[in-house]
Amino acid sequence: MRKIKLFSAVIAAAVALGGTVVHAKDWTKVKIGVEGAFPPWNMISPDGKLSGYDIDLTEDLCRRARVQCELIAGEWSSLIPSLNAGKFDLVLTLGINETRKKVVDFTIPYASGVATFLTLKGSPIATMPMTGERLNLNDKNAADPVMTRIREILKGKTVGVVQSTSQEQLIRAYFGNDVDVRTYKTSAERDLDITAGRIDAGFDSGVYATTALGKSENQDLVMTGPFMRGAMLATDVALGMRKGETELKAKFDEAIRAAAEDGTIRKLSVKWSKLDLTPSLSPAAASSQ
């Protein structure tokens, strides 16, 4: 589900940090970085407070882990560098993929989602194949013909994505030579340009898109194309942490697993997104991330 494009300088810094000796810590207090501009995952409410699925779930996880948590909002593209610089101990809404695994460690997933396109109603793009159907990009026999057709539909068009996301990475990897990729700081800024006709489509988290379409200002928008997962998409969402923080990982892995097993993740994700985002957690999941 959300955000990746890492610069070489960030990778080099993270590798350097990963090579240092990590000493055991008394994890009674942690600082958690969050964007605060990605509803329904996280947002700033009218009273100026953080709210959303991430926020409610984090409160529950911190209670289970017996950790005092401080949530700190920041620009998305700065969160991983800030994490590795020691400003945060954890980062929320971090999709798991191989590129990110080179610079941070992850808890087990606390949500599992998809990615899809947004466009104007009546647009030629609104007739993409497999609209509303799930597509695993790792099943190349099934996915490649669909993605080839989508590439033909998007040729010459402008597609908006949030910068430093796995959605940006996918659009560039699959369609970059045929489309104009325009990046934004937030999904809401991108949606304004779709509505105004300044770009042809957006590509984003399916959970975000479902929520965005429920807002009056987005009444002219529609989801189109398959609900995608796999490849470089980071649709399994976890908490990110610095390399080697094994005690912190163990605390939150245990808390996430308990929240999944007792239905808390289902309850909170349905409340905020109308979708059950409960991840599939095998017994080995805690050690595989």
C-alpha cells in the first residue's frame, strides 16, 4: 500500500547505520513518525489532532506493548531519513518491499491493501480492464496482458502519484516511457489536479481511493483498473524501524499479532475504510520481515 523512491544518499546513510553495533534499549518510550495527510490512514482533524486508522491502531498497539508513544507528524519523504537519523524510533504506514528492506527493518504487517487508478467520470481511462477486480502482479501470465493493455490506454497521458511512494515506482517501471509522471506531496493535491483536468489520472492506495470518493469535492472522480498487489507495490503495511532494533520489533510484532487475532484490526480498519485490512499472518511471519 504506500511510499518508496529512496535516494542513494539515504541508502548509503542507512547502510552505514546498519553496520554499527546496536545495543539493547529499555523501550518504555518511543517516538513514531507519521505523515498526517493520508486519509483514512492518518490525517489532521479540524481540531488540529492526528486521527485515522493508523492513530487508533497505534494507541492500541502501544498499550499492548506497554510502551509510551509520541506521534510526530512530518512530510512523508522525510520520514525514513528522520528515522535513520534518530529523530523517530518507528514510522507508520510503511509498505513493505525489497527496496525498503535495504534501509529499514519492519514489524509484521498491520494491514494488507491494494493500489488502483483514479480518474474523471467519462474519461477514456475510466474503461480500463479488470476494474474492481484483484490482480496479483507476481502472476505474470495473468498480469502481463492486462498491464500491456493499460499501458496502451495510458500512452501519452499524465499520471499523478505521491512522491517517494511505491505507486510512483510502479508507474515509472511499467509505463514510464509512455506516460508523463507528475509527483505531488499529498494525494489530496493530486486529486485537485485530476478534478481540474490538469492531469489524466492518479495511482494510489485502494483504501485511500475508497475514502476519497466518499467526499463531496471528489464526486466527479471514479476508480478504474484492477486492484493491484505484488511486484514493487508496498501493499502490506507495517511499522518501519532502524536496522537491528530486535527488541522493539519483538514488542510490536507481538502486539500486532494479538490485535489481528482478537479482531481489533478488522474492527478499526472497517471503521475507517469500510474494508477489512487484516493481514494474513503465518506463524513464521514475525521472523520473515
